[in-house]
Amino acid sequence: MIFSYTLFLAFLSYSDAFVAPSARFQSAVLRSQNSQPVSFALNAMSQEEIASLKAQASKARAEANRLAKELGKDIEQPKKVVVIEKKKLSLGDISKLSSSIAFEASNAADQVSKLDELVSKGEFSMWKKAVREPESTTSLFRSLRPYPVSLNMLEQRTGGIVTGESLGVEGDKDVNLNDFKDATIAVTLGSTVLAIASLVFLPENIGATFCYLIALVPIAWIAIGSSVPGVIAAAIVAARGKGDDSETRDERICRHEAAHFLCGYMCGLPVKDYSLSDLGFPCVEFHISAEGEAASRELEPEEVAALSIVAMSGSVAEALQFESARGGENDLIQLEGLFRRSKEFIGAAKQQDMTRWGALASYQILSDYSEAYEGLVEAFRQKKSVAECVAVLEGSC
């Protein structure tokens, strides 16, 4: 009872600043109705009485804090938003600061500590910008709290650019079930013809061997299609001749990986690996948390949210430039694995919501920071290092 009473008095003190404006508003309304000023008991209170109430409220707050500590509880204080003014540094100075961090050699905690320090000094500003308290209350990523996003909402918010089809989360637009059926029939018939031909035109023993091997082709086709349908889909697309030319393919890779880098950096994920792929372009891999890899630890909701943004960013970037994504299959598979590591259970429906929210949030980042993103794409084309890419990002704002 005492604890509840003291909290009530504390509430009175916090609401003190709002009482007078409310009284003035009511007075103004009544004056407009009766054309005569109306006095309120609160306005008639003397300054001594108001001071006395404030003193009692202050005493009540102190007593509430004391009782809370005795009960092992802490009363949450309002968070103060600290606005750090960005220093005007030359590109050379920014490059020196980014080069002082050994991204490829340092561990996750060291990276986070050094980058946080640079932000606190006002020398960097893009690091963790998507997860820090934003200036705008309309930001999508305030405290990284995902919300349900339907396919219709995703399409409307992105102007019809990012859809389930363009991201590959609603089935492949170019390969449907009928295509799989037709391909399976073609493979079966073709194998049958070849098997019979081998028995007719080849020597007896050799023909029988080839007939047996060819008969295994349809079985292998069905086995692969049931376990890894993406491989069959890729084979069908390749047979149609609709693949990208080398120049378009290279541009897809650059934009896909640059989007991962931008969103991962802005979500505060330290770099785990940065190397050239088999095609000769940089590929970035992030630690899943600021602590680095912790295989036994479950992921917090904020960490899963950040990883959802990073995972979907590559496909979104492809959709923005080429109207469809073709390199996001592995990202979706990895994201599904991260969902299973979540501290809070994420069912199938919520996984779809998280995936679509991640796509919407990454679209917002790529749109709001398009200049920084384009600079990063150029850096990836030139195969620049992590430190150089960070300098490009920090120098863009």
C-alpha cells in the first residue's frame, strides 16, 4: 500500500506540467460559450500551495525509489536522447580513421568498440544509424520492432517494385509447376529412347550397361527435384536461354553484395569475412551479433530483426535495378536458420511477416541512402577493401 501511494504521488509530480495548459484550454472553451471568464480551483491555488505539493511529490519520488531498491526493483528513468553533432572531416581524414580499424583481423567486439567510439566523438555517423534513436518518428526501424507486413502492403509501400514474385518468396515467376511436369516428362521420354537405342545399336554387354545407367537418370531427376528444387529450376531457366549476360550478372553481384554491406553496417553488425568470390567480386559476411559467433546462444528479437534486414537487402537491391532477384536463395535459407535460433518462437506465419518486413526496411534504407549506396556499388566494382568501403559510406553524409 505504501509503495502504491508513493508511486501515485510521484505520478502527480510528473503530471504537474500538463495540468495548467489543460485548465487554460478548458477556460478558453467555456469563455467562448458563456462570453465570461471562468475561474478554476487550480488556478486559484497560491504559489505556496503549489510549492508545497511539488515538495511532497519530490519526497514521494525519493521514498518510491528507496522502496523499489529494497524490493530489488529499479524504477525506469526516461531515456535522454543525446544528439551528437557530426564533425566536418575531409575524405582523407575519414580514410585514416577507417584504416585504423583492422576489420579483417580484429574480432567482433573490437570492431564494435572502435566504431562506437568514433560515433560518440562525432567522427562517424553511418555506423548503427538504422538502430540508433532516429530523428524522425516515421522511421521504420525505431528500436528494430518489426510489425506484420502483407504482400499487398509491401507492394504498395515500394510503389510496386518489391513484390513476392520479384523477391522469389512467392514462387519463381519464370518456373512454375507445369514447367517441372513438362521437364520431368521430357527427361523420362528422352531417357527411355536412349535406353532402347543403346540396347539396339550397342553390343549386348555394353548396351545393357548403358541401358541400366540411363534408366537411373529419371530417378535422379525426381530425387533432386524433391529435395533441392532450386537446382532443377535453375536448369530449366538455363535451358530456356534466359540467363543474364556476363555484364548484367556482374552488376547483379555488385549491387547485391553492396546492399548487404550497407544494411549490415547501418544495423551495427561487425564484419566476419570479406573476400573475393569465384567470379572475382567482393562478398561480405557479418557476425550475427556484436559478440561475434556464439553458437550456443539464442538470438534476441532485435538481433533477428537486424539480420532480417540484411538478409533481404541483396534481393531488394536486385529488384530495384533489374525488376527481379536471382541471387537470394541462399540468403533465405540462412535467414530461416536464424529464425530457428531466435529466443522467442517464430512460427511460419511470423517468419513470413519478418521476411517481408525485412524487405520493406531494407528498401527504405536503400532509398533513403541511395547516394551512399551507389558510391558503395562503385567501390565493390573496384574491389576495394572493407576500410575503403567504410570510408565511402562515412564520407557520403
